Amino acid sequence: MKKIKILGLIALLLVLVACGSEDEYIEINETTVPDEVEEITARLHLIWGSTNDYVVLIDGLTGEEVAHYERSSDEMISGAFNLGNGHFGLLIREASEEEMAEGIFSSSNEDDERHRYLILDESLNVMEDLIVTDEDFSYLGSLFSAQPVFEGGELMVYYVFTQMQAFWHDDVQSIRRYNVHTGETEVLFEFEDTDLHLDRVARVTPELMAFRGTRTGVTGAVEYGFANLTTGQYQLFDEADFHFNHSGFMSQGSHVLITEEFIPPVMGQFGGEPEVERGEVIVFNVETGVNRLIQLEGLESFWAILSLDGRYVVTVDPSHSYLRKYDVVTGELAVEQAIDLEGARIEEIIAVSRGQYGVRTVTVVTPTDDESEIEHHFQLVTLP
């Protein structure tokens, strides 16, 4: 059964109807419909290479590479992101001589200059090279939770000061904002609940922050919700037996999506396919408080993304035969489009515009010399 914990005045936003089983949605009287917005496009996309050595910028309309950035010999790329308005960013991890000699990058942070943010233009030329001076942010758990955002011409990084850090420093878990340009860090929201362990955070609006995590002593459950920086209140949901994809946490518009992790094939099972336990995704709205499970088909719950306006969950069916779009309000399949993908494995679905999506796939080819090679494929699909 779906459980909801409501704190403070935000409870006034919800009208709850009891659920009888995991398969039922939480029924909430949602009468407001988002206004029509002008056409949204996101043509250029920064993607990882096959290792942490480089990134490439691709044109979402063609799948063609338009720019390339390769790291220097004494550093690795720890993060890549689109800052909008023709700007892109990389989080760079510098390595010591010992690490380079051993070929291993450790997770320690012995000096302030081991992490840097690079701000790049559309040709992936470095516009700014900014040293990270916030030692709390350099903690591995905080790095994984970080969301960089351009605000007023300055790079802000939203991250979790984790429950582990709070224990070490006799403090409380919190959502923080680090200004990479000025070096200043603000505590935006504190969580007194010591059993809640956050692992991801996302700025959805200037006032509303979404988060995700787990709870001490509870196996296989996900805790998630949003905090209102203006009122100081937060709303917390939990879903039992939901194994989330660690990188599957994204927001578009006022909606936030949590995707499901897949189960790899049994070791030694040749040609086995990954599976998921539930085939569901979680979608919640930080402005209305509406919180839903949406039933998809099999691995659709792992590959799912949000459309650019946040109104649809978009994914590829398990057989790679259809690109599908599900309405986040009703949970129903809105439209599907037949596709003919090359490649055995999906790497990424990209929202290019409101009606266009790029699907990147990969095939592992083993030539006669038994050295595997990887072939990348791209298909642009239009959904009405």
C-alpha cells in the first residue's frame, strides 16, 4: 500500500483516498491543468564517451557529433551536464602522481584543488575553469547528489550534506547551495529526521527542492518528496519494495520522475536479458503534491524520461519496437510510434523538442581478432 507522510501546511494541498493495493493510484482531486507553453527545444546534448576520458556534443536532430572534449592525462571527468543557453559543464577530478602511477583514482580529498568545474561553449571550448573550495561538497556522497545550475551568470551547485557527514560533524543533514564563482555555501533546508538518508536533490523551482533517499532499517524502500524553502515545510512520501535506478532522478516542469533499477541476468546465463521487479515509475508534482505510480511494461521503467514540458513519461518498449508516451496525470498510454532501432542495447533517450526524441543504441561487435568494438547508433523519432 502506498504510504504518505504529510508535514505542516502542505497537507492542505492534498485530498487523499485510501488505496486498496499496490496497483492502485493515489486518487487526488487535481483540477488545475498547466497552461500551454511555447515550443521547447533542446537540440544540443552533452554525452559521455565510453570512459571517463572524454565527452562529445551531439546534434539531437541528426545524432551527429558537433564537438569533442578530451581530458588531460592527470585528471578524470566526474560529471557532465547541460547548463542551458548554449553553455555546458564538466566536473573535473584531478589525480595525484601516485594515483596516476597506480592507475587508480581514490575518493579522498586531501587538498582544495582536486575538483574543478569547467564551463564550456557550444564548441566545447573552456570559458571558465573554477576550483571547488567547499570541502563538504567534495565528499563523495555530496558529489553524487549534486545538481549544477546557472543562476544570474554564476554557477550554483545544489547538493546534499549527507546524514553521514552530519554524524561526523555533529550537525544535521541538509540541502545546500554552493556558489562556485564566489566560494560561498548556504544551508537551504535542514532535516532533523536522523533515519532519513538522502542521496539525490533537484532544484525544481527557486522555492521548491525535490529529494530522494532511503530510511535506516528499511530494506528496498524509497523515500522521496520536496521541500519548500519559503515556508520551511516539507512533504515526504515512501514506497515499499521499490528499487530505484540511482541515476534515474529527473525533473521537468513541476514534475519529478524516479525510475526503477533493472536486475541483471543470472551470472553465466548466455544471452540473458535484464528484468525489473515492478515495471513502474514514480512521478510527483512539487506544486500540487500529486504523487503517482505509473504502470509501464517491463524495462520501460528503467529507460523512462520526462518530456520537456513534464507532462509525459517517454520510453521504449522492451522489444525496442515502439517509442511510447504515457500521460503523467492519468497514467495511461497516450501514443506510441513504431520504430526500427539498430543496436542491441539502449543507451539513452533524449528529449529534443516537444514532439521529437532521439534514441541512442549500442552494439558490441567482435571482429576476427576477438577484440570487441562498440558501434553507436542514433534514431530521431517524432511523436504526435
